[in-house]
Amino acid sequence: MEAQRLDKFISSQLAGVSRKDARELIRRGEVSVNGRTVKEPEHKLCPSEDSVMLGGKPVGYKRFLYIMLNKPAGVICATRDRLSETVTELLPEGLRREGLFPAGRLDKDSVGFVLITDDGALAHRLLSPKSHVPKTYFVGLRDPIDKNAAEDFLRGVTIDGGEVCLPAELKAVSEKECLLTLHEGKYHQIKRMFACRGNEVVYLKRISIGGAALDPKLSEGHARELTPDEVGKLIDQ
């Protein structure tokens, strides 16, 4: 593994500790590497092999962090915004660290599973149009689902602007509710797919990404780390 600066390591592993904070802690002599006090922020170490202590307590190492957030309406999928609350601002202190970002988007008024991570390679693979990673949504509609919708969506519909959608699987749950699985992520795609049929989406919740499903016990606005099994299901996509 590539060597890493000590100040970068500290800030990447500890919630609420910036690079500036880390440099100050190191210069005050509060950090040791392999039992030896180190006061140089630029000191290089191997995160997976070297033992780092801060104030006599070990600093555990996680190369990447994978977080499941149940996004509420009104929150945007961004790391910072001048006007609206962002998904990263909802994270509890224990899950915050530098470099985290939402891997994909949900509309401001939509809810459900947002993956927050600092694993850029995984995020790229999940978001790449070539990957066709399935994402399933619970959809509430203004009007009843027409009888030909499932068959038409499975063939691939053409939405406004002439964009052709990949085949999508629709399963009716009730007269005005369905589960819809997409294998791509066009702008406002689900709303546009139903709009071209004269219907309107009134509720939209993402319930799974790849093989990882939203934890039904996770309340809106709350987050937790993904389990190793859930991470594996994402990596295997």
C-alpha cells in the first residue's frame, strides 16, 4: 500500500478532525507511530501496517467508509450547498470524515437509500452507464397504473426529448403503487417515464442499490455503516 502523510491519515480516520487539527495534535506530541512520538505532520506511514495512537488511544484504520443513509425529503445529494441541507450534513459525528460524498443522486423531494462513501472507484463503477447496476424504487402515482405499462417499460420506453430508456422492470403493488427497477440513471427518469404516459409520480423512494437493500429499521434522516456482506454485494456489481 502507498505511504501516506500522518496528518492526512489522522484526518481521514477520525470524525471531525481536519488536516489543520491533525497537524496541531501531531506538533503537540499527542500522536505516536509504532510506539514512538512523532511531531512531523509530513511523516509517512503505511496505514495497513503501522500502529498509530492519539492521546494513548489507537486510531483504527478503515481504507474506505461505506454508509447507508435513509434520505428524507428536502435534503439534497451533495457535500455542501448554500441554501439546502445536504446528505453529508445528516451524518452523525462518528461517521464523518474527510472525503465522503454521495455516490449518485436522489431528487430533493425523493427519499430512501443514498450510498455515502470515499471509495471513488466503487462509486464510479456503480454510476457508470456501462455497468447497468440495478436500482429499485417504490413509486406512488397520482393515477392508476395503466395495464400496458409493465410490458412497455420492459421493452424500453422513449421519454421526452427522444431519449430511449433501457428495459425496466415494473411490478404493481396496488392500483397506484409499484416497484420499479432501473439499470441506468437518466435525469428525473422515473418521473419522465410516467409523465410520457400521462401519469404523475407523487412519491418516490429508493429501496435498493445492486444487491444491497435499504434497512427497514433505519428511520428517515438516519445513517449507519454498511455491513461487510452489504459492501460485498455492492462490490460484486
